[in-house]
Amino acid sequence: MDERPVAIIRTFPFVFFREKSLREFVREWYELNQDDVVWICPMHRLPKIEVPYVYIVALNRLRYRVNLVGFEPGGERIFESGRRWTANHWMLMAGPVVKAPHKMVMSGFQGFRYSGFIF
């Protein structure tokens, strides 16, 4: 990548969709368009370059772009589903949710990758 990154790409792992269907995920994801909703995502390490966006890969497709709000220190969290999750850091994301303009195949990966502007 020759240009300065403006985003990170983060994969939601396949195991995430064992507990939640893609339809449920999409419905909850669009709740980010409300002013007071923030989505929390575990991160093993923090990006060293500050970027404004996060692209989301789910089920081998680049699906959405959201705003990166910031990060919180890691630790254990208990989610509404009752699931306990521990992370080194927590990434906070908010709307607006921008859907990919067309089908964009992208294999999943661990961690995150830097990216230029895609959509």
C-alpha cells in the first residue's frame, strides 16, 4: 500500500456466527446508526497508525465500513447474551454504517490490517 492508511480491516470470526445468524448480525449492526450506540470488538493489539474507519469482513466478504471511535483497556466483559469475553483491548465503533456497494470477496484473517479507502 503506497498511500497512508485511512482504515483498518477487522474480521469477525466464523465462530461468531454460530451464536448469531448473519441476519441478526446485520440487524444489530445497523443499530449503530443510532446516536448513542457503540459496538465493542476485542483486539489483541492496538494499531500504531490512527485511522478514522474500520472495514468489517464477515463470512469471507468485505461488508461494511463504520467509524472508529477509540479504544478502551482490556479485561473481561459480559455481553447481553451472557457471553464472557476477555481481550487485551476493546475497539469502539459507531455509525454511520456504510454497506459495501457490491459483493467484495475477502478472506478472513486474524488481527487487523491497514487499508486505504475502499468505499
